[in-house]
Amino acid sequence: MKRLNVFITKKELEQLKTEYRSSGMFLSGGMPMGNPEKTVSSLGKKYNMPSDAGIELTNGEFVSP
């Protein structure tokens, strides 16, 4: 795993952690609560990261495989 030395904001990290914890849970009507994969993808585009980049949940740093 290669660290890319680019970090998301604290607010974005908290939102991502919440989505990660609630993924797999469903609201009434069958609607999923959280989609961390979609959020990571949109944050990657916002910060101009490679398409395969992920985010380390402990500190909010982008990483590449």
C-alpha cells in the first residue's frame, strides 16, 4: 500500500466513518443507509486521486494499492 500524502478534511472523514459503520443496514422500504465506496470515489475525484485510490479510516489519508 502506497501512501499518497493527501488527506481529506475532518468533517469528510467523520461522514465516511459513519457511512462505513452503517453500510449494510437498510431503511424501511429497502433503501441502503450508507455507501462508503461511492463516497470514496467522489472524494477521490474531488482531490484528483487515481481511480483505484482508497482512504485510510484512521487518519483520512489517500492510499493506493
